[in-house]
Amino acid sequence: MTITLIDLGLYAIGLLVLFLTPGPVWVALIARAMSGGFRSAFPLALGVVVGDVLWPFLAILGVSWLVAEVNGFMTILRWSAVVIFVWMGISLIRSADRQLGQNSKLTAPGAWAGFAAGLAVILGNPKAILFYMGVLPGFFDLTVLTTMDIAAICALSALIPLFGNVVLSLLLHRARAIIKSPSAVRKMNLTSGILLIAVGIVIGLT
């Protein structure tokens, strides 16, 4: 392997910060957990894993090809990662009062329905691959990655969000009142926004 445990640790922190940012997967998990509890939400979390492995894998292959063809492309992508994180952080802070919604289409009963919903949520967002194309070069030198490196990155990309989604699913039934509280949602969005900006700054300085 060419990447170190420190590299993977920093990437894991980045993934954790991204998980803490409310998005389509959160909305889907909340919708299913509110309607059917953990048994309904867990299959959705498993469906999301498929995309969490596929998107970074495709991004690595695509970026590696572009790096070989375009001089200075790695530098461009590194600063793109900085811009993406900072922009997401600022956007979250600006919309801190926006409430998390629910989508009744995601609440169909059954394990397979939950798995399909998770797959649809993660694969139905083509911006994910563009995100990984911009972020991964900020953590790793994609020009020297080995098969083991790629496997480790994809595994981490799946395991961190999966762990977070499982924990979130388990806690949702206890946190219904909190989720509906405007002040709590605002604090969560502000904290996530600040953390995203901090990750962007760290990438820019390293």
C-alpha cells in the first residue's frame, strides 16, 4: 500500500464530517425510521452502501485517467476539494434554519423496498461522483494508488457512512422531538457547516 494510516485517518474524519451533513440519505433514513423503526431503516442503510463503494471507485478510475492526460490536474482537483468543502459549509450555515423534510415515497414497507430506496437515493444523485472526483485528490495522490489502496478507500467510504447510518437509525426513535425542534436543527446545521469549512482549510494547508 502507498497510503498511510494517517492518510486514511484524515479521510475517515472527512467522511464523518460529510455524514454529519444532512442530505438525501438523512431524509430517507428519517422517513423510514419514523414510519417503521430500525427494522425499516436498516435495509435502506445497506442499499446506500452500494453507492458508497461505487462512486469513489468510479471517481478514482476517472481521475487517474485525467491526471495521466492533463498536466497540473491534481493541483486543480486539490483546490477544487477546498472550494467544495468551504462552499458546502457556507451553504449549510446560510440555510441553518431549514428543516429536514420527509418523503412518503421512501416509506414503503418491507426490507427489499428499504434496500431499493437506499440504492435509489445514493445512485440517483450523479453529483456524488463529481464530489468524489473533487475531494479524493485532496486526501490521496491518485497517481500512485495500488489495488489495495483503492480497496481500502472504497471500504472506508462504505463503512464510515454505514456505521453512522446504523447509529442514526437506532437513535431516531428516541430523537423524534429533537429532530422536530427548529433550534436543534439550526445548531446541527451550524456545527456541520463549520466542520466542513475546517476540513477545506486543512486540505488547503496540507
